[in-house]
Amino acid sequence: MTRIGPDEFLVVNYRNIYLFDISRREAALVQLDMPVPVWSPTAVHYSAFYDRVFIANYTGGDVLVAEILRDAGRVTLKLAERLTHEDGIKGPEGVQVSRGGRFMAIADYDGGALSVFERVNDAWIYRWKRPVVSSHGVAIVGDHVYGSGKTIAKFDLETGKELARVSKIGERPILFATCISEDVKTGDLIGSDAMAGRVFTLTKDLELKETFGANGPTQVNLSMPYCAYRDGDDIYVLSTYQDRVIKIGRDGTRSFEFGGPRWGYVSIPSAYRHNTDMWRGLLKADSPSYSMFGTTVRPSYGSLQASDGTRLLMPVRRELPENRWLFYITTIASAGDWIAVAANSSPAVLVYNRKTGALGSVEIGEWDCWASASSILCPSQRYPVEEIAAKAKMIEADLRPSDGRSHLTQAQGGDVSLLDYWREWKQRVD
């Protein structure tokens, strides 16, 4: 998100760009004036020097530069440049331009790097790149540039010399630091770890100052805060799967939802407050275990983790007939013969019958859903597991031929597709 007016921000969510007006509590879709080959905006930065918006267009493999046009209160973006580079721009997730306009830094997720370009004779000239695994966030602060992902690193902006790198925020490991930006009030840094649900402030030497937040149900928690930044005395947090922006300031905390009211049926939201330190690596520390596919599992990030350390990777896009989205933070509920696996990032729920071993899925039409005992809690209502299971479409165990591997014996301690693991197990027990 980036500020373009006294009360106006541009916000992106991989699918669209929105103009968010805090004073009116309104979000309006912003269109690009012409089509581009692939549209997947994942970060946006307004440069006052160029009076242009820079858009990291992730799966498009480019950075789009656009002029802001205003007409009768309506904002559109006029495409001015489309920036590509074979080495420096492969799949950009973040972009920032230095205040004086000389440098542009790009968090190149697909390239696993932080890339820096210099403006010379009205063109962006590639200068250097340095490794940052899962590169997603970028900040230019004075003579330095910071990149974040699985680590947070500090570089000399002009030479690319690495000056510092950390893999922990305080005592906890970085899971996925999706955002890093200048704390304009202090000159230090503010950012977020979307996977952990944490917002943090750091010194310029990457030492922890403060941290808060956790992922979980209801609005006492966050749901993958992809960005946090400070403007004046106020901190703004973009909680992605809650479709809301939280403003934290001297006058208190305000929540701005892009949709209608949520979680009204929960009488005590604070009872669902999650601990900031809920993660042990990718495993949720305080979650019950369940028997599935002849093994014992607990929820993990993008997977279920078996007792032997094997990670059963959740289905990817379109691998299930009822799902076009990825499963990020998984949680498990159970009732009777049924187990339901939900994720905050998908409207699909995976269901498993403990008696027959059958596996299926159903789309319930809501994001930001979390398992709780025998139900799935979603923003509009509580869904009993039996109700979800009754609507599920079951998967055929022999839907695909075997790839020749023994997933049950060769995957111990590693990563394996949950569907492949289940199919092989089901064929054996049948």
C-alpha cells in the first residue's frame, strides 16, 4: 500500500488495485488504461519525484510505471512504462524508488534476489542484485537498501555490499517477512511477517525494537499482514485475508473493512486471541493432532505435518475441482467420522472420513476461515464439520496413475503431495 493523498491510499492484492479513502471508509477499484499480458499487482509505490506509481506485477514478470489520472473523483492509471530485465526482474513482489529518483530497488521473488537499477539519461540501468530467498519486501533508507523474505538483509545502495543479515526477529525465526519499509517517524524500519502474523519495528542495524500481532480468527487477530508502515504518528497494517486496514495511532485503533461487518456472531472475540509466538518453525505449536492416512498429523503452514516430520503439502491451484486458491495457514476440526482441514487463504475445505479413508473437498465461499473443535469459523458464520462434509465432492483414489515413487516409504522427513500420499495409502488399505 502507498499513500497518494491526505486520506488516500492505493492497495493491491495480487488481483486488483484499489483506491482506499480513509475519511470516507470506501475502497474503489482502480483500472489501468490499457491491457497488459498478465495482471498480478502485488506491490505499489508512489514516487513523488516522478509523480508516478510503480507497480510490481508479479506473474507478469515486469514493473509497470503509471501516471495517476483524476476525473470527477474517479482515479485511473495511465501506463507510462513497462520495465523488464532478464536478470533483475523475473517475478517482482516489491518495488521502491529513492526519494531523489536515482535508484529503483526491486524484490524479485522468482529470482530470489534484491535487484537495484539506476536512472541514467531517462532510462533504468541494471546495476546489481544480491541473494534474498523468497524476496518480497524492499526499502530504501538513505544510502542503504533493505530486502526481506526468509531473511532481512541490509546493503550499500550504490555498491551492493552486504552490511548485515538476520534470520530472526528477536528470539523467533523469520517465517516470511513480506514487507519492510522506512519508519518515517524514527528513521528506522517497520515491517511484517505475514506467515507469523507479526508486525515489527527494527533499528537500521536490524535489532528488534517492538513486535505485536498474530494470525487467527476474529478481528482481535490478523490474517496474514502483508504490509505495515508508518505515516506520521500512525501505523497502518494491511491484513490481507480480512480485507481490512488497521490504523494504530495516538487516538486509538481503528479498523477499516473493505466489505461488510464480520464476526458478529462471536460474543467474546478476545477469547480467540492468538499468541505471537504460536509457531515452531512451520508447525503450529498449540494445535491438537489427528489420525489421517495411517499417520498422525498436525496443522502446519501450507501443509499437514506427520509425526515422522513428513510435510504433506496441501493441494495447489486447480488440483482440486473445488479450489483455485492456495492453502496457507491450515487448521483442523473434527466431528464423528469426519475431519475438516481449512485455510485462511482459500474458500475450499478438505474433508476426510476417518472410517472409510475417503477424501473430498467443498467450497464454502468464504476466506479467512479457521478450525475450532468441531466447527469451521468463518467471518459470516460457524460451519459444523458434518454440514461441510455433507456437501463435499469426493476424490477418486485412482484418479491419476502412480509416478512410480513410494510416497509412504520415501517421503519420511521430507515434503510430499498430500494427494499423492493419500492415493497410495488408500490403494494399499483397499
